[in-house]
Amino acid sequence: MIDTARFPASCERWDVYEISLPGRADGNPFTDWTIWGEFRGPGDVKRVSGFYDGNGVYRVRFMPCAEGRYTFTVSGTFSDRVWEGSFETLPASAGNHGVVRVRNRYHLAYDDGTPHYSVGTTCYAFALQAPEIVEQTFDELGRSGFNKLRFCLMPKHYDFSLRDPVAFPYEGTPMDASVLTRENFAEYTGNPPGNDWDFTRFNPEFFRLYDRMIGRLLEMGIEADIILFHAYDRWGFSQMPMDANERYIRYVAARYSAYRNVWWGLANEYELLPGLSGHWEELAQILVDSDPWGHLRSIHNCETFYDYSRPWITHCSCQRCDHHKTTEDTDELRRRYGKPVIWDEVGYEGDFPHCWGNFTPEELVRRAWEAAIRGGYCGHSETFLSDDGIVWWAHGGRLKGESAERFDFLRKFLEDVPGCGLKLGKLRDDVHFQWDDYVAIPEDPALEGTYYFFYYSIWRPPFRQIYIDDTTLFEAEAIDTWNMTVTPLGRFRGRTELPLPGTQYCGIRVRAVEEG
Amino acid sequence: MIDTARFPASCERWDVYEISLPGRADGNPFTDWTIWGEFRGPGDVKRVSGFYDGNGVYRVRFMPCAEGRYTFTVSGTFSDRVWEGSFETLPASAGNHGVVRVRNRYHLAYDDGTPHYSVGTTCYAFALQAPEIVEQTFDELGRSGFNKLRFCLMPKHYDFSLRDPVAFPYEGTPMDASVLTRENFAEYTGNPPGNDWDFTRFNPEFFRLYDRMIGRLLEMGIEADIILFHAYDRWGFSQMPMDANERYIRYVAARYSAYRNVWWGLANEYELLPGLSGHWEELAQILVDSDPWGHLRSIHNCETFYDYSRPWITHCSCQRCDHHKTTEDTDELRRRYGKPVIWDEVGYEGDFPHCWGNFTPEELVRRAWEAAIRGGYCGHSETFLSDDGIVWWAHGGRLKGESAERFDFLRKFLEDVPGCGLKLGKLRDDVHFQWDDYVAIPEDPALEGTYYFFYYSIWRPPFRQIYIDDTTLFEAEAIDTWNMTVTPLGRFRGRTELPLPGTQYCGIRVRAVEEG
């Protein structure tokens, strides 16, 4: 039986095509009944799991990756009927570039070829805050240059983040939050008494909230880096039985994989989840099998990197393992794992008592540039104490620091790099005065010789000698990454001496130019 | 034949007892004739080589290490006579503590037991400058807190240090310095044409100049860290034949070993002397054999540490091998080599174009504290461009920066540490909020529990929780290593929260105190 009238007639390429259908509400629809969609478009055939969204409603979400006519069939035990339909996939509109994937081995680009220079920020529990805080977060994201937001799906219990979330992922009752204080919160970590959940029954309201959040990020061109498991928990969600963990992954993947901006973080600080320590590969395989679009996937460490060479891992999602040397290890990690290196956590700008949360903006921005010149990427967040207890890193809200706008400057700088991405270059060994230069060059060997960025980090040379070759005409600019200025230094050929501000965090950009 | 009248009747313990004698001036006295002294005092018997000082004068220098009566005999081919004599060794006067030696495996102390907390500076060619510059250097040293001066014996040819020295170590003629420019100086490195030296004939005037320099440092309580070989050379002194190298070491050791404040640096940046690469152990053995007092000995690297586990090496004399992480590796080097770790070169405060020479004072001072809390030591120097071309690091002269007085503050801080020296401590694993603390404790296990210094480096916590044990009464102080303030924070027992300035480079010192 065919019923096409109830389905949308068209969809934009890489947008979410959603099919909503009535189905069985008896038993436990989350576990007892199935729903599948099979889609056929030009060179694009996929079988996609649907999900139950409460109130007798089932949904299948699909992202068409090709333009043209698609047909589909929806079936399963959820209904006695088989549903069929078709739609037209229209060209992507401006700002819709598709899914971000690995490009040039160490870098990222959207499906349409546009490079994606990852400049992310972290607000772990932003979605589960009061609506006015959530609006502030989106407002700040709209004004900042961040193109990725990293957050936990499950609620967060940790220092400065003790309030109950606006919704819970399961049917049931949470422990009483009124007993918590800043002093005793750690004692309630894990699965303390008082929680009563049915891990077989999702709370659709909770997941619909994330539909809206991920959808809004998508509209803003911001990637949604979804962390599936984390240890900062007082509800037992970090200690569920394995069948619940698997069901959770399948449900989340069925629900969100069709959003083009989704990235998967299998865990935050995986080592802090000892109950899952033997199960990450198994959980990863479920995630791989449940996401027909193969979104970016990684797993984030606390003190020891996961083995990023595992085939299911698309990129390194790193936390600094060394308090002093962090993003300066980017090229070493690139060599070791042969994948993009994204430092999602290197410390935060703020005034927390915890030393991961009281970095100066200068140091956080410096770490981002150290990653960038080595062909990696570094994320931002803020941890400022305030009377209202709203902290960007946990809740979102308002940005208060000085680093965010400088991450935007970095992103714009990266967008000016020829090709897709930088790597650390080597200079002539015979030039005495250049031995302590760190220079970034384009990743693509075909672009060698066209672009150089000398970065001076904590150092503050008042001038530098530059010598690349004798014949090419180059154009130079002094770039002050802290004051966000680009100062033209004119053209040169051969050996030259170029002035710098003599302050920290500056560099020299040199580009080959045409004669005349 | 005995002639006692011409010899001094007494000497202070650990001072230089010098015997001057006439001898043969025919042939080449530097190579043809020998002079030896044999000394016998209470528990102190030594055979010491003398040296020729020109104009028919030979000298033997001896440092008596015990109080009481010494007798001696001087003989050799330099004279037909054998000279005998005796003298009384008097107690050391205030400020004379003897020779600095390794103590507590990783630290240093003088012969009389007084700890030596090494806070050095480097003026590579200070002794060979015009007299008014030399006087400025001593004036600055007298007002600063540095207790070690590191310098090259041989003259130095390098960027910003191109003038001829006031004297040369050998008879002969140097190349013409007037051809040198800042642009071409590197081409003249090594042994360019125009030099004409007799490596068998020392220039006594050159070495008498160092007698005065080392003696003045001794009077000021400043250790003289003498670098014997280095590559920054345009006279060929870095490329002498091995017999000349050996003669040079024996001459220098005979001449200066009796100065209690001498340390030996076999080389600066040994890797840059490829002609000596297979010979360091041989040269070291000659140095060991030529110094009856066993002064501290090391060899300084450029980019790769020498094997400091060699038995003749008393301590690690390190240059940073990693531009970003340096003195934070101190505990790792302590574990690897089991010897004191002295970072003689981690970069310099200044405004040079070279990135090793344009550190902020904050970063240089931070590196010194990172070494200190790990039970190591870090040296200072300055590289400021100026109209007169006088740079502390090369010439001495005037101190211009902000770090020197902060090294003095560090030295005073170290002098307050119980016992002799610090090491990195471990805190209770069960205290959640202390996991990112770096805490220094006394090296001596017997002093465990009496002293803690929590250092926050680049971080800026506005407060920290401290918890050591439940029973001890502690006294706390906030230490701002940049502003050089010590602020009492009162007494506490058990768990406490202590305020900090909320700026970088601060720490908390906690000392156990008596009840009442």
C-alpha cells in the first residue's frame, strides 16, 4: 500500500528528510518494535533505522547526499503497513556544504570540497539549561567565529555544575539534588542511592530538545560534536548495563545521524569510565553500524590518549597529556596516528581554582596557534567564576573572556591558507639565523613554495631575517595574533630583514606573488 | 737545600697558597721543563703541577683543605734546586666555605657543609673586555644575588661579539678583525686565514688576567664556571691539534685548580666542535688527572645532552633541548642521571632577534622556578640590544632586565628550605582537588612533612584547597615569585582553602609549626 501524500515532496541536499508515521504504542515501543527505511537515489542507496518518538509516533530521518529523485520504503514491526514514497533532492543552498570529512589526511573538508578549519568551543551541558541561558548561548555562538560546539548528551554532575538538567534521557526519578554542596558533590559521583530509571524507556522530550539544539547549530553552520558517554554523573547513566549502552547508541544514531553537522565523541575522558574499559571497541562498532553516513568519530582522553590508530577513529580528539607541552606535540601525533589532530581540551581561559580552568587568554590562544602551525586544530572554552554560577564550559550563557574573538581571528587566518590546511615546514639547513624558526607551509605538496607562516609564540623578536630562495618575489605581513592585526611589510626577493612588533605571539606571513 | 724565608708563613684554609720560584727560561719553558709540588698537611697529601708564568718565573698553587701545619717540596726540571718549605693553615674566615661539591645526590654544598643553591648567570667573554666594562660587570655582580658566573676562557666570536679580546692565550697574531660585519661574521667561524699562533707558547698576560678575575669572584663568593672549549671562534682555538688541547687543559688546571670557586665546563655546546667529537672522554680524563681537588665538572650541550652518566661528570650542565618544555624535565633528568641538574642555558631575557635571546623576564623566571621545585637549578643571562653593543651575555657590563633581581628572590627562597634542596613531592592520591598540584618538598626524607611549596607557574588560581593531614599545625604563606612578595596566610590544620593573588607565577608555602 502506497501513501505518498503524507510525505514531503522535496528536500535540500544534505538536509534532514523526515518521515513521521503512526505505529504500535503497546508493549515497550523502544524495545519491542522495529522501523527501517530503505532509500534509493542517484548513486546513493541506504538502509536507515527509525526510532520511536513517543505518543505512537515513529520517525525515520534520512540525509540525501545526491541531487535528484529518491524513492523509499519504510517497514518494520511497528506497523502492519509498508510505506512507500519519493521526493526530489534539490541543490544545497548557500552555507550548506554537506558533512565534514577527513581531507588531505590531516585536515577536514565538507562534502562539497569546502575546507573546514575546526575552531571549536565546549559547553558540556548547554542544552539542558534553562531556556534563557540556552538563548544566550546561541546568541554568543552567532556572534563568535566558532564552527563546532562540543557537548555531552547526558546531563553533567561536576564542580560548578550541580543543578538538575531540564530533562532526563529516561523515564524515572533522579536522586534528590538538594543534598549537594560544593564540598560534598564528589561523594555522589556515579550511581548513588535515590536514582530510579527504566533504561528501556527513553524520554522523547529529552531527545526532542536535542533535535532542536542540533538543528539550530546546523542552521548556524556549527558542527555538533556529541559526546555519548562521560563520567561526570550522579544518575548512573555512566554505569548502565551493556544492553542499555547499546540501545542508547542505536537510538541516538537513528535520531541524529541524518543531521549533516553531527560528529561523534564516543566518550569524554574515557579512562574515567572503568565499567566501560573493555567495551569501547564493541560500542564503537555499534556506532559505526548505526550511522549510515559515517560521521566523524573519536574518543577523548583524560591523561592517556586512546589508540587513535583504530580504524573506526577518524581523528584524534585530544586532551593535553602534559601540562606544559601540549599542542606543540601536534606534529608528533600526526606522525604517530596519520589522522587529523584536534585538541578539544588544552585548558580553559578563566579564573577557576582548578589549574585546567585558569589559563590566561594569551596562553590559550598561543596553544591554538601552536596546533595550527603544525597542521592541527585546538578548541576553546571558558571557566570564569561568577555570581550567577553560569560557566561557559558547563552551561553556555555569556562569553566573558578575551580569547574567543582571537579564535575567530585564527579561523579567518586559516581560511586564507592555500589548499586545505597547514603543516610544519622545514627551512634550508644552510641558513644560520633560521634554525630556531617554526614555519608553517601548505599541506599540499603542489603548493610548496607559495606560502610560509613563521610563528614566534612566546618569543618577541624585534626583527627577523628571512631567506627562502633567491628568485621568487614574496610579499610579507607581520601578524600579531594577540592584537589581531595584519601589517603589510612590502615585497622582497632573496634575503631580507623584516620588522616585528617585538611583543609575544607574533609571526610573519610570506606569500609568493606574481611579478609586475 | 731548604729555603723557607721566601715562602708565606700562613694560608687560610681553602685559600690559594702560591709558591713563586725562578727557573730556566731557555728553550720553551711551557713544554721543555717541569715543576711539581708535593704537599703534606693533616690528612691532606697532594702532588700538584706548577706552571710557567713567563719572565723566568714558575709558580705552584695549592689549596690547603685542612687546618694545621703543611710542609712541601717543589722539584722538577725547571731548576737544579729542590725547594722545601712549610706553612700554617688558619681557619677559614667568614664567607669562605671551601669547594662546592655534590651533596644529597642532587644538590650542592660547600666543604664546610653550607648548602650552595646555584643561581648563576652567564657572561661568556666578560674577562676579555675593556677594563671599564669589566668593572661594571663586577659592580653588577656585587649588587645581584648570583653565586656563579659562567664564562669561556678562550675569546668569543659570534653575533654581537666581534671585537678582538684584550689579550690572546697564545703567542702569535690574530686574523684582521676589521673585515668583520654582522652579515659576514659566520663565514669567518673556525680557523680562517690570517691567524698565526704558536700553540706551544702560552701568553702569560692572558692567564694572569684570569688569575685576577677568578680571584675577584672568589672574594665575592661567586663560583667561576670556566668553559674550556667552545665553537664560537675565529682564531682556530677550537681546532687545535690534540697535543695542544691537552697542554691547554694541563696549564689551565695547574693555574686555577687551587681557586676554591672553580667549576669546569669542558665545553660549551660540545656538538658544535666536530673535531673533538671522539676526544671528549680523553680530554676529560686529562682534566680529572690535572685537578687534585676534584672540582665540579660537566660538559654543556647544544641540542643533545652529553651522556651525563659518565663517571667524570659531577652534574648535568644542560641547555634546553626542547624549545617549549625545558626545566619541567628536571625530575626526568634527575631520574635518568642521578646527579644534580643545572640548566645553564634555557634562553635569555632580552630583545635579540634570535629566539633564544628574546625571552620575557616572566618566562625566564618561571623556568628557574620550574627547575627549583623539581630539585634542580636554572641560570640567567640577558641579551638586550643597545647602542654601545655591550650585551651582558657576551660582555658583561650593565644588567638591563627585570629577571636578575627575581633570581635573587629565588635564591633567598631556597636558602629558607630545610636541609639541603628540594624535590618534587607526591600528594595524597585521594584528594580530588590536588591532582594538578606541583608541590616541592625537602630532599631529605627525614624532613618529610615539614615543608611544602605548591607552585602554580603560568596558572592563576584565585584560591586553592590544601590538605596534607588532619593533625599537623601548618603555617601558610602566599609567594608571588614575580612581584617578590611573601604574604602570611595564617595557620591551619586539616583541610583548608587559601587565597592567592589570582595572577601568574604564584605559589603557597606551607611549613609545619610547633603548637602554642
